[in-house]
Amino acid sequence: MVSVPVQLESYVELCQRSPVGKRLPEALYVHLSALNALASELQTLEQQARAASPQLNEATLVKFSFNKPQIVYLFYPDFDTEAHPALQSSIQVNLKTLTIGSRDYSTTDNPPVLHRKEAFVTPDYPLYSTFAWLTKQEEVLGLLEESRGIGFRQAWEKRVCDRNLIIHDHALACPLQPGAITPTQAKPKIQRHKAAIARVTASKPVRLAVEAGLFEPNTTYFDYGCGHGADIEYISRLGHTSAGWDPYFRPDNPRTAAGVVNLGYVINVIEDTAERREALINAWKLAQKVLIVAAQVLIDDRTRGVIAYGDGIITSRNTFQKYYEQEELKTYIDQVLGVDAVPVALGIYFVFRDEAQAETFRASRYRSRAKAPQIRLKVSRFEEYRNLLQPLMDFYTERGRLPAVEEVDTYGCEPLQAQFGSLKQAFKIILQATDTGEWDAIADKRRNDLLVYLALSHFGKRPKFKDLSPTIQADIKALFGSYQQACTAADLMLMSLGRTEVIAEHCRNSPIGQQRPNSLWVHVSALEQLDPLLRLYEGCASRTLGRPDGATVVKFHIHKPRITYLFYPDFDTDPHPALHTSMSIGLRDLHVRYQDHDPEDNPPLLHQKEQLITPDYPGYAKFAKLSEQERKWGLLDDVTKIMDRRGWLRCLEDHCADLQGHRIVWRKDADPYQKKVISAAMRSKGAAKQ
């Protein structure tokens, strides 16, 4: 039999550089459908090997071994239908002799099983997204950690069972009663209307739309799938024409077009995928200016009792819930409607009909606060025309530039031209009474705001200059000279994010935030005052996923591209608040991992809160005073021992200390001798400090 000429070193190198397939230390695994995406040399090699037996054409995966000249053909007949198919048989082809050997797994009780099936195929494989979605669920729930122990069926099924989970049709769920669910169960009758919440106030998506200024005067509102109608009443009370339709509660109401249309938590309760798509399209047709789309995100139902159905779950109330990953939800909206939806919060998107309005909204989300400079000198001409000059000062503070010709009337600056001849002459009067450097700082701040916005637009479809609003066009011309120069500067800043040493340097040099060994922690209220590169770093996560509502602190990882949002519900009131939840986002793949911390189970605590905020934050002085007192008592001498609640309570006890609000006091049962020793240590520390 003729041998196949093969140089093992070059063959292995080609495999390791392969853009497709699953690479493991000992081999490259590729689905039969993806072979044509391999390097031509590998394709030729595989075709010659497959000629050894007609049976090899029926294989599922092809394994290119690294440590010996061998290609193995693996047979997984249930690859498409089973979430984790079992290996039925394998055939090995020796590349030097083209002789074959085989092994049968069909009779074993513990065959090898596959995970991460999307890794074997190309993205255009019909079930790629289904496989990838299952993998994301399993990663979130920690099922794929320590993967060496789950390569065989029994170990894998034990892990799934230990987590009180089941897998049905490539979806994870928790059974209502262990063992009660079978894959062949009858299709249940879904009662969608039971998912409607009887609200006493407006829903979060609608409140966010109001806060974002989407409801200008005379804006009409329509609620597609309005449920009990709380949002309709809320918008009506604000003085807008408001109506809605619901297939159960208001089926006879007409579906009418409106400026703002809300599709709030509708697409996640429709179990039929075609009907779900139709609802999204119909709501978009009605939206004249903006469509609000909201859906449930996260997999957080293991304790509630749910079963798998379709691509979602059925709850114990017999309602359907499709839980989206945030990135999956955006992709779904964008693909169905052909748009670039704007994330507002977790599970909430705005879809704008007008591209200029969309870009104006995006840019506004990266605008930082600025205050007009204080009046430092008494200039008679400034004092005489102060009221007339105020609109110009306000405009410059808002935009970092003087108004363009077409903006003069809109912003009430026309009288200035008549009085001073031009806005430049009027601004010279302002500069005489204020600090020029402070106005330059405002212009720099607005320039950085635009850089962050333009850099983040690189991830989607960056708008053409003509698609921007006239106001943003004027901003770019005044602050950068041209759109091309602005985009070039933004892209250079974005490119620097790829260098971890640059991120580390900016984190370490940040005057804002709490420095930790491998990260920088910043309160959300201080984000806009950070260095623009760090704002961009955080924006890479929030642009696609939306900054999670309720997040208190943002953790900037230094040695890996990752942002973590930390939830401390009692940040303002508790002197050492406990971590409730963390949401970590990998910036390479936008993979999200959540972790909950039981308040009864020794959660991590936060210390020295003033380090995370700016001096203008309410409570800053109180927080700083407490930290100073704690340092004086020696409570912060070894922070590694007080990171969790048990360690902190032990430290307080060792120092005879107790907390009364944001103040340290002696414990009532403190030993007098211990108090004397601790007091002496405090005096010694104070003397050394002086």
C-alpha cells in the first residue's frame, strides 16, 4: 500500500495555525463539514487518508494527531441532535502505511462525550449558534470548569446531576422535581398572560426612556404587549397621548403607530420562535422615532423550579421564559430588524429610526459633567452685560466651543452679536473675568468625550459624517478640525488598549480610585472623571452590554482585558458594605460571568470607601474620617485578613473595637488591660506619624 509523504513537524505546525477546529495539546479536531477551511496541505493529506476506506466518509470528526503520523476518524451519529453526543466508534489511519485500525465504543457504559461542539464547526454551520448558546450557559453555571474530569459520560452526567440541572434540546434548566422530566414529554400549554406583572409604577425600560429625554413635547406612545397597562397610564400622566395593545388583556385595541413604541419583556415570553420574530418586526413597523426593546437576561432560575422547553424554560406558573445573554439579545434585535440597537441597561435597548438621533444619543452617554469657571475678577464690562453673556457661557460649558452660525439664534446668542459685533469678541469679555485655563480644560474634556464615543463606534458601523447631527458635526470641526483627524485620534487611543502595560500604567497613575495589586476600583459616580483611556476601557464593556443598573463599583483588571461590575447595595449606609453580586466581562469575547454572594455566608467587604469616590461625593468626609480612625486603631494594618466579614469581625474583636455607624468605639465588654495596650499602641503610632 502506498504511503502518504508527511513531515510531522510541518504538519503539526499547520494544525496549530488552523483557523478552524478545536485545538488540544495532543491533536486538532475538525468536523467533516469544516475540512475545506483547512490549509490546502492538510486537506490533501486528509483526502489521501480517507481514501483508505469508504466507511470514513461517514465520520463526524477528524482528529489530526500531533505526536504521531496518524489521522483518526471519530463517529458521533447524534452530533446534531444530542447536546453532548457519545463516541460510537473510531478508525485510525497510519499516514506512513495507510493501514487502518478501529475501536468500538457502542457497548461501553461510559463512552467519551463531546463538549463545546461549536468549536469543531465553522460559524456558518446551521446549528453553530445553538451549540454556542449551550456552551455559554454551561460556562456561566461552572459546568465546564476542571474539564479533565468530564470527558466521559458518567462523570459528566454526575456533574450535571450534582448541580440539580438537566439538559434538554441544547438548553439548561432545573427540574421541578428531580427525575420528573423526560425528553419525550407532551407539549405543554403555555399561559403567557400569567407572566404579565401588575405594576404600581412604570417599568424600568419606560422610565429610562423618559430620563433619556425621548419624550419631547407632543411625542406619542404605544405599548405593544402592554399587559395590565401601567406604562400607558404613566406616560399619559406625563401629558402624552398614550395607548397600547395586548393579546390577552386588550385584544380589541387597535395597533397604532407612535413616536415611541415599547416592546417591554414580550419577546422573552413567546415560546414560538416565528411568532417572537413577528412581534419584534410588527412593533418596529409602528415606531416612528424609537423602539424600546426589553427582555430577560441571565440564567438565574436554579432555585425557582423550571423545566426546559424550546429555546427557553417553562416556569412553575406554566409561563415561558426565554433568557438571553445580553450580547445574544443585541445580535437578535440587530439581525431581525437590520439595525444597530443601543444598549441602555442589561436587557434593555433603544432602536432609533433616525441615524443622526441614534448617534446623538450614543455620544450623550459618554459626555462628562463640567462646571462653568468661577468669576475671578470684577470686570466692569462683564458685570454690565453678565445676563447677556450667560447663554454663551452655558453653551461653551456644554459643548467646549463657541456656537456655529446656524446655532446662534437657537441658543439665545443673537443679542451678543448685535452688542459686541461677534461671539469671539463677546467671549473675550468673559475671559477677562475668568480663568482661561479652565475654559481650555472644558474644551479638552469635550474633546476626550468625543474621542471615547468615536473609538467605541469602531466596534459597530462607524457613522458617516453626514449621518451625525449638525451639533456633533460642529463639535468635531471646532475641536478636531476634521472628522478624519478625530477618527484617527480615536483609533490610536483604541489601539493602545491592546497593550496591557499601557492599561496598567494608566490605572497605577490614576488619581481616582482604590489601588489594588491587580486592579483599580472606582465608584460608578467617578467614572466620567477618569483618564479618557480608562473611560474607553470601561466603555468597551458597557457599549455592547449596557452598564448594569445598580452596579456600585467598577473593577479595572490590569493584567487581562476584563471589566467587573460590583454590586454593593448598602455602599452609602454601611461603613463596610458586603458584596452582593459581581458581573465580570471578558473584553475579548464579551463572555459574562455572574457570581452571587450570600449575605449569611461570609461575603467580601469593602474598606476605605473614600478611595473609590471623589471629594464632592455626599458622605466623602464621613467615609474618610472613619478610615483615618481605623488606621489609628490599627484595624487596617493587614488588609488581607479583613477582606471578608468573618476576618473583619475578628479584627474588631482583637482590637476591642465596635462600630456605631461610621465611627469606631470601644466594645462594652472590652478587657481594661487590652484597652490600655491598644491605647498605648495608638499613641505610639500617632507620635511616629508626627
